[in-house]
Amino acid sequence: MEDSQRKFAIRSKIWVQNLEGRPVLGQGRIQILSEVERTGSLNAAAKALGMSYRGAWCRIRRTEERLGRALLERSTGGASGGGSRLTPYALLLVARFRDLQKSVEREADRLFADIFDVETLDTLKRDEPEGGHP
């Protein structure tokens, strides 16, 4: 077996939920917020992510309700047709969630390297009796 076939990585998914187990913040909501920041519009953000406006709006609205804080500042009408931008609180949430995610990934990588060390596993494999597990 080639060495490239024996290289593995761990992946993890994190989210924040309330005490009722309802999602408050996760990668999907962070992507919506990031796209709103980039595009200036919830509608454009939804399109960029391949989701419906209603789906994106419902997720953000539920998060706002569960946090008790606004995440978007909305403007309507006008020559530019209105739009949305992130509140300072939403910008902070996005930054802190990304920091948390990076920290979890670093720690998971470290633990994985310690626990699933390929050389140690190869040594154990050589010690196994023929036919698999002892």
C-alpha cells in the first residue's frame, strides 16, 4: 500500500445550540452571514450559497430570536433597492466562531496525531494474528 493511501486526517463539525438543543450558530449560518457581509444583501447571499431567500432568512431570524440580538441591519427601497449588513455583534460572533473552529481543528489534529500515529498502528498490525482481530 502506498504511503499516500495511509495518510489520514480528522475532520470535525462544531455548532452552538441553546439548552433546548436548538441550533444557534454553526458553519451554515456563518456562511450566510459572511455572504451577507460580502454581497450586502441577504437575497444575494442566499443565491451565492444555492439556497432560497426564505431558507436563509428563517435561519438568521431563528438565530436572532435565540440570541435575543439583531444580526442584520436592513435597509429597504431606495435607488439601490435596499440591502443588509452585519451588526457589530454579528461581526464579533463570526470572528469568534471562526477562532473557536480553528482552535478545535488544531486540537483535534494534535489528538489524532497522538492517538492514531501510523507507525504505532503499523506495529500493532504486524502483531495481529492472521485473519484479523485477536
